[in-house]
Amino acid sequence: MSAREEKAGFVFTGWHMFGVLILFFGTIISVNLTMAYFATTTWSGLVVKNTYIASQEFNGKAAAIRDMLATGIKGKLTVSKGEILYDLTIPGSGPVEADKVTAHFKRPVGEHQDFIAEMLPIGNGRYSAQHDVLPGHWIVEVIAIKGDKTIMHEANRIAVIGEAK
């Protein structure tokens, strides 16, 4: 074998480098586009429609909540087998009657399963609604109104375990 003869084998060319760059950046761009798609289609991210107006109303809402908490009214939510129950009481004093009680069920992510349950009084500060609640995590916002005043407004995160019946 002379010094000029070379062994035949693989030669890394500019086209190979071009292919490596396309695969590398193509993977990064594909992952970014997939993540952007999931970020824009799963949750709106909307908490309030207008943040400026919400900031202007904050002090009034905080004062109303302090007044509501001073009454001592407590609520207890129970979800089971197609029925939603809510009890309003003042500990040590007994049940509290309200004119209207609504429960807003919201998924922490997504809006397609959200619903509002209008609860009907069944006596002694207890309210009921018939609605199947799918298993999983929910944020439940309950609002009780008597006259033109909100007597209870609370939001709790709950987990419904098992099948909806």
C-alpha cells in the first residue's frame, strides 16, 4: 500500500452536518410547538376580565368578606351519588336560612365540564341539588344570598373519588 492510497470508509461531509442541524433544531422546534399548543388549548388563564377594575373593587370586596366572616356562619358541602348537599349553620346557634344558594363547580384546568348547581332548600339550613359530579378535582364556589346581601361566599377545592352514579 502506498502513501497515497487511502482506506475506503465513511467521510463526514457538509450534507451530514446539515442533516444533524435539521434534526437537532427540528426536534427543539417540534417540542416547543407542541408545548405551545397544549398551553393555549387546555386553560384560558383568565382569572378576571379586567385587572384594573378588579383592583379598584378589591377594598370593597375585602370589607364585605370581613363583615361576612364576623357573622360566624359556616358552610359544609357534601357530594355523593348524584346529590350535592350544603349545610349553613352558625355554630352554637343553629341553622341559617338563605333565599338562594348556588354552587359553581369548576375544574382546576379546562372549562368544558364546569357547571352551576342551583340548590333548593330542604329545611333546617340544608340545601340540595341533583347533579352528577364526575370524579376528580373540583374548585367549588358556593354563594348564599338572603335578601340582597351575600351571607356566605366560600370556595373550596375538593376531590371526588369514585364513579359518578
